[in-house]
Amino acid sequence: MIRPAKVGDLPEILQLIKDLAIYEKAEHEVLATVEELERTLFGEVPKVFAHVVDVDGKVVGIAIWFLNYSTWLGKHGIYLEDLYVQPEFRGQGFGLALLKELARICVERGYPRFQWWVLDWNSPAIEFYSSHGAVAMDEWTVHRITGEALKKLGS
Amino acid sequence: MIRPAKVGDLPEILQLIKDLAIYEKAEHEVLATVEELERTLFGEVPKVFAHVVDVDGKVVGIAIWFLNYSTWLGKHGIYLEDLYVQPEFRGQGFGLALLKELARICVERGYPRFQWWVLDWNSPAIEFYSSHGAVAMDEWTVHRITGEALKKLGS
């Protein structure tokens, strides 16, 4: 039921990306399109990957990920950008199955780190991740430059 | 003085990676080797990139980065893994010049986000980044699975 995504899954994947954004109170921030996802996930040298939960041919969950890198370890790792399972399919272990599949890929390839961000108010997710050994990197904060500040810095 | 790294820079780059780890109180965590860096940064399809500060043929600063991805925006961005300038070469704008070069690449390629992590106690860095428009993503925390917990999850 967990398998790598196919091109034909993209409309359903985009809908799940939007559903997750609604949950994260940021629906208006989803600007991705099926065409853009296709170029990125299924182009010549993809740098972004997706696994899906397939229930009777319907995509009900997604994990979208890419490779990060640790200069200290000198190794790639997996960064999980989005993990989402449709509400009506929760409680059946699909989220965990997606996590396990990505952890399996890490172990198989010798990637020492598997990581992702969590919204601080998302207690159910934090409890779920902690119960499987995830550690919150509390000492670090992500900084981001976008928009006009990015243009100014890059000019 | 800011240029993409060359294979011959790798011994100096590794030393700077170690110097940064000492500053971050994690020297023992640096397991990378020149050989591993060469495979990763100069392999057939590199997924990690480096820019250096070259002062009279000596590498005195580094920016090591890779591509991340936003599912919401449907776009890649730059994730800055390491930024470091040797203490005796600080105050001359080299750190800013490295940031500006990566911001320039973002703008040129249409990457809407440029981001990195900062240790919460590193006030000088935080002030420096803020002064150039970086925003701390305080609502998010990175979670990480490594070691035995990763093996267990992936088995």
C-alpha cells in the first residue's frame, strides 16, 4: 500500500498538499501546480521524491522528501517536507508506514539522519514522532529570507 | 574573491568545517573526510555545492549548500548548511559576500526561499542575519531521528 508516486498520482498529491496547508492554516500559500510537480518529481534528474499510501487505487496519504546533507557527517540524509494522511484514513498506521519506508531507505543507503519540521502547536504530531525516537532540535531555529529582502540581498 | 569551490580546495574546506564545529562545540561530530566531500561535491550529479572566499589563493571562508523544496510553492530553494569565515578574516564583509552570492543564485533561478539554521545562543549571527531581512521561523522545530531509533524504525 506504500509505494513510490507515479505521474498519474499528481492531481491527488496536489490535493493532499492543499489539504495539509489548510490544516496548517496556510491554504493561500499553495502555489504549486500539477505541471510544476511533474517537472520536479519526474524530470531528468529529480531532486524531490514522493511516496504515497495507495488504498484500492486511491491516494490517501503522501510523504514528499528530498536529500539534505550534513557537512559534519559527510553524508546525505532524508528531509521530509510533507507528511499527510487524509483524516478519514487515520488511525490505521499509514503515517507510520510512510515514516518507516523513509527510515528504511535511510538505513539501506547509509544516511545517518532523517529529519523534518513540526509546527510547535501540533501536539498530536509531536507526541507521535517522539514515541518513535525523534528528538526536537530545540537549540536551533530556521532563518529564512524571501521576497523583497531576498531580491535586495541578491542584487 | 567569492567563487565556486574546486577539488583542490577540499583539504582547506574540511579544516574550515572543523573550525566551525569547534565554535559550535561539536568538534567530535565531524566525521567527514576529503574523499567523501569529493564524491559528494564533485561526483557525476552533485547534490551539494560549495562557494569559497579566496584571498590570494587561500580559502578563508566557505558556504556549503544544497537545494531544498517547498511543496507549497512548487519551487526549489537554497538551504545553507554551513557558513564560516576564519576569525582573522572577519569584519571585511566576506560572510555577507557569500550570503549575497547565494541570494543572487536564488534570484537568478527563481528560487523563492533562502534558508538555514542558527544556534539560538549565537546572537552575533542572528543580529547579522536579521539586519539583512532574515526571519526566524519560531513556530517550527526540527525533529530528527538518528542511530538506533532510525534503525529500529527502518527495520
